[in-house]
Amino acid sequence: MNRPIGSVARLAATALLVSIAAVGCARHDGSGTAQASSPPAAQPSGAVATAPANAPTPVATVADSPVASGSAATSQSPAPVPTGAPAATPDPLDSQLTNINNLLDGVNGSLSGADASTSGGE
Amino acid sequence: MKTRLVALVAGLALGTSLLFTTAGIVTATTPPAGPAGTGVCLTQATALKASVTVDTLRAFGDCEINRRLATLTSLSSKITASKVMTSSDAEVLQSEIGSTRSGLTTLKATIDSETNITALRADIVKIATQFRVYLLVVPQVNLVNAADAVVYAQTRFATVNTNLAARIAAAKAAGKDTTAAQADLDAMNASVTAAVGLAGPLPAQLLPLTPAQYNAGTAGPVLKSARTALGTARNDLKSAVADAQACRAALIALK
């Protein structure tokens, strides 16, 4: 008499567990689907990273050197994110004179190139 | 003709050894560069000196032409990469490089099909005399690039001038004596003007030069004069940088 009741109870308990598990899986799948359909979290930052490559790079804004070095992205990188400590404001004259010195290095390189060729003979 | 050929081979060997020495000073562990480098045709030159045959002549000629073609490619890339060369100067130089490349390619085909030693000798001499890649084209590209860089620097100094002039004006408004700072700024601008005055006319003098003019002895002095002028212009710009720094120091001393 008791055994059928025990079997029914076990059956009911098993069904309850299965239904709880099914509900849990359904919620998990739902959230997974939502994640898959939404844009990846990395995408916005990727778009930001590619923006400088697509943006025009006027000569005047690139660090001056008579020969392109391929470092335009570096020289045009945005200002660093400010930290808690206030940093001293750099004198813009420093970068302006650095650009001119880079130009002078290029002039020296071109003059050396001309000298090497003529001293080497034909 | 044989004398000219021997002189050509000897000249190439001498130039090669000289440039080997120069390269050794700069980068002792770096072997000679690829086909555009010096010493590339040393083996062919040695073989030619040992035995003048159609094969040795052709091998030497082909090697020297290939070396020049590689040099022209490098020059073309340099022009393309330049951020200071004007588009009109770049266009003229690229055109010159293109015609030189075309001429050398045609000459190579002639050499490759030539079977007469006397004719081959004449063709090989033309590699140098008809094109003057190393004595004319390479200096042209480098000197024009340097001249355009000096002129381009003027715009950079204009920014510096604006910057320093504003500081001088502010100091003056605050009742400071800005005489020294203004003198430094004036000196900077004078140096820049002098440099641009020297470099500005050079591309128009350098670009029309031809191998024929070099062979006639009229292009060499123009190249040499341009080189001297650009050295002076470079020194003027260095002085201008020093003047700008002195100006700033003078302003800081007023605070």
C-alpha cells in the first residue's frame, strides 16, 4: 500500500526537478540569445580604434619629418585620459621646436644622401 | 674605347670600395644592401677585368643596370614618402626617374642581345654617361627634398613666431622690458628668411639638369652650389631654433 504512494511521490519529485531544470535552462538560453543578438561589447572600442585610420591625415598635423615614417597614428593619438593627479601643462613651443628639429634631421639626411652618391662615383 | 671601359670599371671599383668604407663606419655589422647597394657588381667587374668576353661584358652591364634600377625604385619611394616635397617637384622627379628607368631598360635589352664586343663596350659606357644615376639623379632628388624641407620649415617657424609674439605682447602689457626677447624673435625670423632665400630658388635650378649637362661640366657646379647653399640654410634654421629658445628663456626670466 505504501510502495505505490512512494513511487508516486518519487515520480512527482522527479517531475518537479525536471521542470525546475527546464525553466532554468529556458532562462539561460533566453539571456544567451539576447547576448548574441546585441552588439559585442568590444565593437564600440574597435570602431574608435579604426577611426584614426579612416580620418584624413593632413600633413601639417603629422609630426614633421621630411620623410614619412608611418607613425601618423602614433603622432595623432588622442590626449591621454586624465588621471587624478593634475599634470603640468606642456609648453606647446616644445612640440613646435621638436617638429622643426625633426625637419632639420631630414635635411641632414638628404644632404648626406647627396654627398654619398657623388662621392661614390658613377 | 677600351681605355674608357677600363676607367669605368676602375671607377666603379673605387667607388665601391669607398662606399664600403663609409658604410662600415656607420654600421659595421651590416652587410652591403641588396641590388641597389654598393659592391654588388664587384664579382662581375673582377671577371671582366680578367677576361673581356661577350659574357663578362654582358654580366657586368646587366648588373650595373639592375643596381641603378633598384636605386631608382628607392628614390621613387623616397619621393612618395616625402612630406615636405612639393607636388610639382615630386612630379618632375618621378617623371625623370621614369624616363631614366625606361632608358636603362632599353639599354639592357640592347646589351642582352648584343654579340659584338666593341658594341657591348660602347653600350656599357652608356650606362653611366647617358643616365648619370648616381652623379645627377640621386643628388637631384636629395637636394630638392632638402630645399623643399627648408621652405616647409618656414610655416613651422611662423607658428613659433605667433606663439612667442603673443607672449612678448603679454609681458609688455604687464610692464616688463621685452627688448631682449624681441631681439631674439627678430633674429629667429631673420634666420628663417635667410634660409628660405637660399633654398627657395634651388629646385628650379636643380630640376632641369640633364646627364648631357653633367657630361659637359655645367651641371656639377650647380649641384655643388646647391649643396653649399643648403648647408648654410640648414645652419640658419639651427640658429633660428636657438633664437626661439633664447626668446622663451628671456621671457621666463622676466617672471
